[in-house]
Amino acid sequence: MLSHPAVAAVNVGSTAWDPSFVSYFESASLGVGGYAVPVGSAAQLQTLPWTNIDQIRITFSEDVIIQAGDLSISGVNKTAYVLSNFSYDPNTFTAVWTLDVPIGKDKLLLDLDADGIDPVRSVSTEEVLDGAWTDCQSTFNSGDLQGGTDFEFRFNVLPTDVDASGIVTLTDALYVVLQYDKTPNDPGFDPRRDLDGDGTITTADYYAVRYKIGGALPSGDPVGMNNDAPTTSNIPDLGIAAGTVDHVLELTDFFADAETAPENLAYSIVNNSNPTLFSTLDIIEASTLLMEFASGVKGNAVLSVRATDGAGLIVETTFTLYVSDAPAINNFYCINELGDYWTLTGTVTDNDDDVEGYVVTFGGVLAPYGLTAVVAMDGVFSILADLSGVQMGTGTAQTKDPHGVLPNLAQYWVIA
């Protein structure tokens, strides 16, 4: 029986933490790339004291297929946390979500999708995530050997609660003062007292405590979110012939959501690497991507499109758009050599790319033969083919450049 991927670690971190501070956790066996939330006991719910936690790092037992929207983060003080960035490293099997703002005092619940329409699953076997977990009891790896269960994981953040007492007091300030000027290289360094993670315990950490005296976790528990993020089948790279005025893509063809019809998702363009390529780039009629091209401009642009559901969960897809001159097929003709054998030949030119290796396909009355020809370095293609039973009529030849831009459709009247 194939095994299911599982969660192997949950780390928290910050985009503001100094590299020396992050490295300390690894050298002290407290986490890789951040602080590993303890599991297997009540320590899982000990408050985390750092003032700028804005990253969640989840490491898996194997390489997985995962998207930004597979994780939802909910709390008591904040029902749903908004994500600003996502990355996945297939070498370490680690996904990193970055929040739009650091976490304040809150009880948090991570929910990683294993039962939605496009769940986290294994790259090699397509088996879905086995996320079964019991807070304060389970240890990594997650799972009950069944698969298809969301990974639901609780932790608490109370900035400046150095002693993890559940309330910020002058005692926390004293703990900071007792380690003034210590760095990760100093004996006895306590990372819980470097509250901003800048690599040195300073008066800034002390004053951070003083400003939060009396702070405590909210009552109650996060209820979680019964909502799956949108998913995407990904927009493929697209080639457009130079001189084209405009082109549209219906985005509902590339996105889906378990709870929301694709036409009711909110679409936005979040990246355009080459604005000069367009006179207009916009979402019109709620779900149509309109691309109007600048006159006389060729080149490529990397575009990212985001879909957002009503709860603020997102998914993004990135594709490359190429605007270039179309290749052209010239002097296409068919010569009957002997009996049923014919030579199909012609030349290919392209102003933007080297045509060597282009593949020419044949249609019309030539279509039933499934013929292809490879273009030589000089642009010429030529094949000898058995066209037994060929019918009199129009034969066609066509190729496309590496970006998918199609040329003219070359034609030749074949006389059987």
C-alpha cells in the first residue's frame, strides 16, 4: 500500500529576523529556518514571545504538490489571516507562507487542506496528505495512516511574554534586562529575550515589554474556517503574433473553488514584468483578462493572476506571454517522385528565432498520414513520404515558433 505524505515540522519565523538569530535555532536544535513549535505536550500551546512573527514554515515527509491557498490561518482576535507571499522548496520539502502583517496576541489554528477539490498530495504517488493530529499529544510525523484528513494545528502568540506565563508583566522586562547585549554567540543566550530577533538583546526589547504590560491571550479558541481556498489549473504560456491588437483570456476556465462559482471569485493582476508590452492590461467584466498590445513592441512578459474567494483565501498562477513575429512557410510544394512516393518541401523563416529544429506538420489531404518534417539549419524542410491512396485536394503545412506563435497556413494543390 502506498504511504501518504505527512507533516514533519511546523516552524514560525519572521522576515525581519537576523540570520544569526535564525541560525541559532538550528545550532541549538530548536528549528530549521525558524523556531520549531514544540509538540507532544502542553509546550505546544506555550506562548511565543516574538513581536514580528510573520512566517509559517511547514516541512513535509516527502515532495508534495501544494499551493498558497492550501493553508488557512485563523485566530480569535483575527478570524482569517491574509497571506502576502508563498514559496515551496522541493529539495527540503518545505513550504513557507508570509503574512501581510506580523501576528499580534492571538490563539491560532493552522488548517492544511487534505480533503478539498485540490488537496496537498504526493508528487510521486498522488496520495493525499495524512494530516491527522491531536494537539499537545501527537508528535511528528502527522497522520493515522489513512490520508485525506486536514492537518489542524494550534499554537499561541503573546508578544513580549518572555516567561510564557500567559500574561506580560514586569518580570518579563526584568528577564530582558538580565541579558542586555547578549548575542547568539554568547553563552547562555536566550532567544525568547531577543524579542525582535535582531541578534542582540537591547533596550528596544525592554521597551517592547513595557508597552505591552498587562497583555494576555484572548478567551475562547479559534473556530477555524470551513472554507477551502480557490484552486487553479494554471494558465499555459501564450504566444501572440506581433501586430495583434488585443487578446482576451476567460479566467473562469483556469480557476475553481469548492464553495464559490468561478465567475464569483475576485480576480486581480499581481505581477507584470514588462508593462511596456501593453497599452492596456486589465480585468474586465469581472473575470476576463484583457491584453491590448503596444504598437510596434515585441518581447515577453511574466504575468501573475490571483483569484480570491469571499473569505480572503487566494491562489495565484504565473505564465509567460510572448509577442513576436510569426514564422512563415514559403515555397511549399509536393512532388510526385515515383508511384505513391512524394517529396514535401518548403522553407521556413522567422525574424525573431533560429528556425533550425522547427517541426512542420501537414494537414488537408495530407492529414491522414500523420507526417512531420524537421527544419534544417538553412530553413529548408523536405521529406519523402508514401502517400498511397492520397486524394486530390489541398495539402497544408504549418509550424510554430518556440513560444507557440503560429505562422501562415501554407497550401499546395495535390493532384493524385
